[in-house]
Amino acid sequence: RFIVRKFVGCWSLWTNLYLIFKHLLNPDVNAFQRKFVNEVRRCDEMERKLRYLEKEIKKDGIPMLDTGESPEAPQPREMIDLEATFEKLENELREVNQNAEALKRNFLELTELKHILRKTQVFFDEMADNQNEDEQAQLLGEEGVRASQPGQNLKLGFVAGVILRERLPAFERMLWRACKGNVFLRQAMIETPLEDPTNGDQVHKSVFIIFFQGDQLKTRVKKICEGFRATLYPCPEAPADRREMAMGVMTRIEDLNTVLGQTQDHRHRVLVAAAKNLKNWFVKVRKIKAIYHTLNLFNLDVTQKCLIAECWVPLLDIETIQLALRRGTERSGSSVPPILNRMQTFENPPTYNRTNKFTKAFQALIDAYGVASYREMNPAPYTIITFPFLFAVMFGDLGHGAIMALFGLWMIRKEKGLAAQKTDNEIWNIFFGGRYIIFLMGVFSMYTGLIYNDIFSKSLNIFGSHWHLSYNKSTVMENKFLQLSPKGDYEGAPYPFGMDPIWQVAGANKIIFHNAYKMKISIIFGVIHMIFGVVMSWHNHTYFRNRISLLYEFIPQLVFLLLLFFYMVLLMFIKWIKFAATNDKPYSEACAPSILITFIDMVLFNTPKPPPENCETYMFMGQHFIQVLFVLVAVGCIPVMLLAKPLLIMQARKQANVQPIAGATSDAEAGGVSNSGSHGGGGGHEEEEELSEIFIHQSIHTIEYVLGSVSHTASYLRLWALSLAHAQLAEVLWTMVLSIGLKQEGPVGGIVLTCVFAFWAILTVGILVLMEGLSAFLHTLRLHWVEFQSKFYKGQGYAFQPFSFDAIIENGAAAAEE
């Protein structure tokens, strides 16, 4: 990668340009004083109008057309047309909404008045009956009742209106207390809810009518109604006037219904037309806003005619960028040709790993640990093989692996349709993003399941067992302590592929045999995996020309690992080859030494215990001398790893101070031993590290590697432990669940078997495939991050994030949804 300086005099290049802008070239310029700040504000305003249109479209439930295509960024002159279109749509929609709100408010008032006229007619009819004389007496008193008889001028006043139903009890109490019981309130509920014109919510209201005497109580009643936000309406006293008003109200309601329908139809047509182009409009506005925002990072030259920018680009894409620049110049008709210059820099470049839909998930696993430094060895290509394989060692089962592989294959075959759904379910997105990992893990698990000869805790007897037993069927089925003896029953030739199926009914020594086999292969795979990780560090040291780390870190580390732990692996193979299940001493199984005891005696310089009679003490000639030599050399590598590098750096710094080299600007240039160049990729302008810190860091690194070699080797035993746990869980489910249904006979047995099989299938998928699969996945991830990558991978870089319209549009859409 290089830093690129551009003289940009065109616009269309943004549709094809693939780069990342490094930093501001105008850091001293205020953010509000930059060249294109007004254009960014115009884009913000257009985006606000689009969000308003989107809100109204969603409110009406109108589907928005999404073709999946991404239109090109509009030309600057097209902004005026877009602004005019959005302004027209917003004004038209706001006007329609305001008219609709006013019409709905009038409709609500007429509807409430209609209910008042209906309900109050009932109230007045009741007041005319003689049954209300007691109520009049309570309200007016005895004199008032006599005065209200025919021929007298004294009568009751009243007001009518509507109020929210939940406010009615408090409203009634306030009237009673404020008027001291000298008012008469009658109320009736409006059965159908009414629409609030402000927010469109459905509200429940009640009609009320209040009778009182005198102007003083009338004023007090109206103030209370105003305080509780009750709406008062005029209500004539004469029945004929009320009937005439009711007829007029019904006529106006019918007219309003017609006008409201036409208004809603017009609003719907406007929104439907906008919904067809809303997605494309959002894309265009976000693209043009991103372009102007990035142009604000540019610097103007002295002529005020060209823009200058510095950015990172992939080296392999320079020709593509030059073509894009020329194409943009031609399409824009610019007279200023773009100029592309490479620049030297001392800054660390970003890391860019090219991926496709298959390798993207594996690279994500590595980047979750840490992004590689520039030109640091990337473990992702090797993880494509090692990750599913180590997972399969723990998850080895032909049946469970087939379920996982079929699920991954289904997601791969349907990936276009599933990707288009864009669901927010995080669990599903994780599964779908790792569909290729799931498929490979399932395929590898099928392979290891064949090696273990294990399918749902049962075996496949394809080639016929190579054990000939004299036991009858009842003995095999009933004797839980039955063991296989290789001395008399074994043919001598192994099963052609994987484990012999007879081990599934071996009884007590089945687990012993599987443990011995899986424990040893776990150590073998672990040591080979760690050695490969140490070898990977050789590439980093050679590429960054870190000669000291290559000689005094890589070589001692590799020697230490080979002489101790790889030697233990060799002892396993020697034991397998040399000793057999026979009685021919000294090569019988009784004479075979324990590898663990041998390794412990080797490290502690202990003398082995006397072997049985006619057995040899060592497995090969000169074993004791070789083991002592290996331990001494391995122990001698520790002070080399601990002291050599800090002492050489200290010596080089002293020589550089006494005899400085002309033009040298760093330790790497003066003595070739700079500690900062190990994985940086930037080289020489980093500050010198204190010698005390170098000694401390080297001590920590050495102690971590020496102790980690032991703990990491033991950590690979999780391959054996999880494989054993998975097999035992599968056997428990078979024995305690499915076998119950298989033992049933007759027609009832078929029904029982169906139910039991469904329960067994749910437990198998839920526990053994999902939960055990997740557990094995996490353990495999740990083996790669800690045991493997710690040998060579620093992960202290930062990712290359190019200018991408897709990422900008996706982030903008996600922010809008939130």
C-alpha cells in the first residue's frame, strides 16, 4: 500500500473509486468553514424530508419498492431537481395533512354534537316526568318548586358537552364540591370510540348535561368544564329546534365523509407515488452526502481550482483507480486531468485481506482476536483446514455431523434468498454468516465419525469385525463387565478403516481403549499444531528482517518444543510400532512402558523403575543419553531466549552512541536490532524503548512461552475430553430414551416408538448438535486464539476501511431504523 495524492477535478470517479482517506489535510480549518459544508447541510435537509415521507408511508402501511439496485451518485446539478421534488412533496403532503386534520376536527365536533342531541333528548324527557319532582325539590328547594309551577317565570338553566370517560368521576366530584350540591349532572357513555384528529388515537368519551340555577353557578360550571377540558356545545331547549339541528348535523356529517374520503385518496396517491422512488432517493442523497463529506477532508491548492487528498489504496488496485479517474474525467467533461502520485511514509499502513463469501467467515474469526499488523502472517488460510478438523475431533459422529453438514448446505444453496430477507435476529445472522464454517465442520465431523466408527453411539459393521468371540448372544447382552482380549480373539490384522465395530459392545474396557487412543492423538495433533505456529513466526521475522528475533527467539523456541514435546510424540509412535499384544517378551504389551512416566523421569533425570522380568528398560538403544542431552539443550535454550536479545540491543545502542552512522535515524538503521520493527511494518520512526522495559518484556515473553508450552500441550487434551463426553452423551440418549421405544412390541409399540423417537430427535438436535456443537466450537476457537496464534500472531494492526457506498448506505439505513 502507498499513500496517494490526488488532484481531483471530476465527480463521477466516486462511483468506481476504491480507497481510504487517511486524515484531514485542512485540520486548522473550522468544520463550519470548509468548502462543501453548505452542500452537506442541503443533503441533511433532503434526508430529513425523506425521513418525513418514509414516516408517513409507514403510517399508511404502503409497501416501499426495493429493486435491490444501487443508483449512481447524482451530479451536483441534479441536487437542485431533487431538492425541488422533495420540497414539493413535503409541502403537498403537509397541506393535505393539515386539511385532513381540520376536516377530522370538524367531523369530531359534529359527531359529538350528534350524540349530545340524541342523549339530551332522553334527559329532557326524564325531566318532564313527575318522577323527578324529588330531584327538583333537592335542587331548588320547596319555594323553588312552587315557583317553577306553570304561570311562574323561575326555571333551570343547563349546559351540555362531552368529556373523556376517565375524567368523568373526578369531574363529577369537583362539580359537587364547588357548587355545594346545587347542580344536577346527568351523563351517558358514547358507545363507539372517537378518533382524535391530532394523533389518530381512538378515545372513549361521555355526554353530560348539567342543570343549575342562576348566572353565578353557570359561570362556575363553565370554569370547571374548561379545567377538565370538556367541550361544550349549544343545545336548544325546544324539541323542535333540537330535531332541526340534528337533521342539519347529519347532512353536514355526510358531506364531510365525502370530502374526507377524497382527501385520503389524494394523500394515498401521493404516498404511493413517493414509495416507488423512496429507496432510490435515500441512496442518492446518502451517496452525494458522503461525497461532499469526504471532499471536506480535501485541501485546496493555491490556485483554488484543484483538490488535494492523501489516502491509502491497495497496491494491486492502482491501475483500477487510474482507470476510474480517467473514466470520471471523461464523464464529467473536466479540463483538469487527475494526477496520481505515490508517496513514502513512516506511518503504519492499514491491513487489507482480500476475502470472498467463503473465506470471509474464517477471516472474521481471526479479526475478532485482533487485526493483523501490516504484512504480518495471516493465519486465516490455514484456519480454513485446522478449525473444522479440530472441531471434528471433539464432535466426531457420522450422524450428528450429517445433520450439521445438511443444515450448512441448505443455507449455502438458499443464500441469495436468505440474504435478501435481512432479518434482525442476531442468532440467525450468526448462523447464516458462518454457513460455510458449519458445512465444513459437519463434513469433517462425518469423517472423524467414520474413523471413530460412531453414528448416534452405534457402529457401522461394513467390513466385518476382526475379532472372533466365543461368547453367545445372551452373554454379550447381559454381562456388563465383558472385555475383549487381544491375545486370543484378535486376528492380528486391523480393521480396514477406523475402529473395529466390536468395540461398541466391548464392555468395561471400551472406554479404556477409546481413552488411550483419543488422548494420544490429542497430544499428537496439539504438538504438531504448536510447532506449525512457531514455524509461522519464521515468516514474520524474515519479512521484517528481524535477525535477532530469528536467531535468538525462533530457533530456541523451536528447539525447545522439538526436543521435549515432539520427542514425546515420537515415543508414542515407537511404542505403537515396537510393542504388540502378544506374550513374546521383551516386545509384549506387559513390557510396554508408560509414555507419561517416561517423560516425567526424563525431565526430572530420574532412573526408570526396574521393568518386569525379561523386559528391557528402554525402548531403543541410547535412549537415556539422548533424553539427558535433549533436556540439557532444551534448558539451555531458556537463558538464550531470556537474555540474548536484550543484551544485543544494549550492545548495539552503545556502539551507535560511540560510532554513529551518518543518516541513521533509528536503531534498525544504525545497528539492525530495533525492537520496534518486529511486527510494525512502519519501521524506524518509533521511539526507543527503555532497556529496563526490554528486559521485562523479554522475561515475560520467555516465561510465558516455557510455561505455556506445558499448559498448551495439556490444553489440547480437551480434544479427548470433549470427544469422550460427546460419545457418552449420545450413548446415554440411545440407552435411556430410544431403546425404550425399540423394546416395545405390537401395534402399541409402533405408537410408543414414534413418540419416543420424536423426543429422542429433539434431544439429539437440541443437546448434542446445538449445545455440544457450540461447546466444541468455542473450545476450537480457544485452541486457535491461545495455543496456536500466540506463537506468531500479534494482531496489533487496524483494518483497511475503504470508501464504500454500500457500507455508508447500510449504516445509514440501520441508523434510520433505530
